[in-house]
Amino acid sequence: HGAIKCDSSRFPQRTPDLLAIYTAAREAHPLFKDVVEQAAARARESGAVGLLTRAGDEAPLKHVFRVMQKHATRIDGGKPTDFETACDIVRGSIVCDSMGDLGKVLVVLRQMQTEGLISIVRIKDRFSHPTAAGWADVMLNFVCLGGGDAASEHVCELQMVHSTMLKARKEFGGHNAYAAFREAAELQECAVVGFVMEDVMKEIDAATSTFTAQIEWRKMAKICSHLPKGSDADKLLQEKAAMVDPRVLEGPTLNGHVDGVTALTTLSNGNIASGSADNTIKIWNVSTGACIRTLKGHTGYVLALTTLNDGKIASGSSDETINIWNIETGARIRTLEGHTNSVCALATLSDGKIGSGSWDFTIKIWNVSTGACIHTLEGHTWYVVALTTLSAGNIASGSLDKTIKIWSVSTGACIHTLEGHTKSVLALTTLNDGNIASGSEDSTIKIWNIETGACIRTLNGHTGRVLALTTLTDGDIASGSLDHTIKIWNASAGACIHTLEGHTHAVLALTALSDGNIVSGSRENTIKIW
């Protein structure tokens, strides 16, 4: 800590204007990603292992809502509409498995400062001095040198975290508790110093009268979706957003989950079920948008859902189990155990069977009635993250090993291995003609002939990894991406028919409705019907 010299003259941001800060942040974002990845690579060369970076597309710019919320409750005497202390809009992290590796990353960052690649402006050792909510890390603020004037002046934030700290916060449910505690503490601090909400709202009202005219309507929709419905702030921002683009107030959006929506399935009665990183499953009435029931029982993220032939549903989780549910009563009927890592893909087969794909590299075939594992299919060399049911009782699997495998469910034999993607295969769907489509981290969708194993066509258009696929009733394909969009494709022609915009985070899940509409789930905790 003492060996890293901070250039405090560059801290905080050069301007209090939020629009100018976000403009500079957009320029600095790719530079920051390069710095983080280079720091991790150089630390690995010096002996660090197990480093996980999160920057660029995987760490989008901080949402306007949280920046405004944080500054509305500032107690340093500054105005709530002056945003010069917003130094974490461009942010990222390096997760380390040991404190020794964390030290190696710090040494590399000090070297990068000496080489003129970055200028470190502030460092916080929160291992020695944890936050009030118990969070501990090393946090660096720095500017990335070598870009344009605005980018080189923008202060970014990098957190160096021990993996066990992150596990406690995310996998053991600490993430939501931490956020709630943090926001409550901010409000409490404001109350102590005589915080008056009415005055803050006047400041925000004055600022938004000019600010909202310059911001995309989708960002305003994001702000509105987080505010308490019917509150003065909600009404104010809804009105401002409507002046920019009335589409903000249109279209059914289902709110209820408190973390990302990671799985969707269409039920036999036409309604839908959603799974979330908040460990719950919700049953929704598609016509009214009302949540009918919340199913609780998993102790980890709900990563996969499938509707069974008898109307029940199955859910797969990071707790390594599969639960079978009665959606009418909300009762958990059975738990299937056998995987040794997260279950992140499910597919309904014939004769009361389901298939499950796991981070343990295997696919398991289960008898739902008895809970017995019939087959374990082995062959992938990395996580199995996608499944789809084929005709003739077969199943296809997609893996982070970049391949797709076609399996015989009855024998457990691998019939074909389809190769062509240059990065992980993240999504699969079966087309109306019996062939399949695959979505990949390489941002493409490929159409495959499952009889020959040949790639028929490659669909290009997304600018981020393709995370979800579904086949529509008319045979078209819908794809959801890290680039926040959903694209509708004509599978035969390979043409993109529509691009649906409205989500402000990655689209993690899709399902098709019988009326031709689409349902999407996003990392922003919402479900949209299109």
C-alpha cells in the first residue's frame, strides 16, 4: 500500500455534470477493460493462478439510478445533483483465490503506473478496514492513460476481491442483504445530518428538466423500474421519461424478482414460470402480469426450468439439485440428486424422463416418477450449459468446450459431435424442421443438420455473446444476448427480421408463447413480454 503513490490531483472527476461524466465513461470503458485483462495476464506470468476478471461487457457502466440514488443521500455537503464523486461508473474486478495472488496483481498495477499506462489516484485497503456492511477488498481508483482527453481524465474503479468473499456475498445470499444494509445505512446517515427528501427532490427535479432531454429513453425506463411505484420520485421520472419517448410507459414488464432472471419456461396452461438468482421460482399470469405464486426450496441460483408433459415443472440450481414442482399448489414433489456441480440446463423427454446438464461436465437422464438416474452421458470436457430435445428420443447438449453433442437417450451413446463455434456454446433450440440452432460466446448463431452434423448457416448480428434461444410458433428464432437486445431471425434465409430493444442488461432467458409472443428475462431482474 505504501509503495503505491497516488496522484490525488486527478481525484475526483473533473466535472460535476453527469452527462459529461457518462460521455467520458463510454470512452474510458474499453481502455479500462484492456488494463484489467493485461494486469491479470501479467500477474499470471508471475505465478498467480485462478484469477477471474470482470470488465468491459461483463461489467457494464453503472446505472444512472444507483448514481443518482447515492448522490441524493450524500452527506459531505455537496449538492445531490453534483456528481464529481461518481468514480465507479467504469468499474470491474479481479477475483483472486489467495492473498498472495492479490499481492501479485497489485505489484503489476504498480508497474503499469511506472510504465505510464495508468495513474492511480486513490487506494482503499478494505481488508484492514472493512465497510460497515462487512465487505472487504482492495479498491483502486485510476485513470487509463493513452486515450482521448476525456477518457484519460475519467476516474475508474477496480476491486481486487478474494474468491471466498465473493462466494459469501453471491452464492450464500449475502448479495441482497449487503445491498439492503448499504442503502439503509445511507438513509440512516442522512437522517442523522438532517436530510430532507423534499429538498433533494427539488434538486433532482431541476436537474432532470434538462438532463432527461439528453438521455436515451431506455435509461429512464430503467430508473423508473427501480423506484417505489406511486412514489413522488416514480411519478416525476415517469413524466420526464414520457416527454422523451412515450414507449417508456408501454409494454408489460413483470417485476418481482430481486436478482437476475436466469430461466423461463412456458406452462401447459399458457402462463409462464421464471427462475432467478434470488433462488426462487415465480409463476406468472401472462394476461394480467400478476405473480400467482412463488416457489421456494432451492438454496442456490435457479439456473434452468422445463415444463414436464404432465404440467409440472422441473428446476435446476447451483445447489446441484433438481426439484420437481406442482405449480397448482406450489409444493415440491421430489428432489433429484446426483450432480456434483451446478445444474444449469434441463430438457423434457418422452415417457416421464428429463435430461439435465451440469458444470460437472455430464448430462444425466432421470426417471421423474422414481427420481432414479437412468444414464450419465460423459464426453464433454467442460461445463454443459445447454440442452434441447430432438426427435426420435435423442437430445443435444452444448458446452463451454465449444462443441455440441447429439446423444441417444436410450443407449447413452454420442452420435455426433458438432464443431464450428470458436468459443463456448451457451444456448440451443430445436427448430420446426428437426434441426437445431446454437448460440455462442463468439456472438454468432449457427444452424445445424443433426443427421449429418453439418453447419447449414451462420447468423451474424449480435455484438455480444448469445445467451438464450427459443423457436417461435411460426418457425422463426429469437435470440437474447449480452448486448441487451433480442433479435428475431428467419432461420431459412438467415436474415434478422427485428431487433427488440428495451432491456438495459444482458438477456439471460427466453421462452415462446403459443400466441406468437416472446417472453424475455434479464440480468436487470425484469421479465418483458414482446
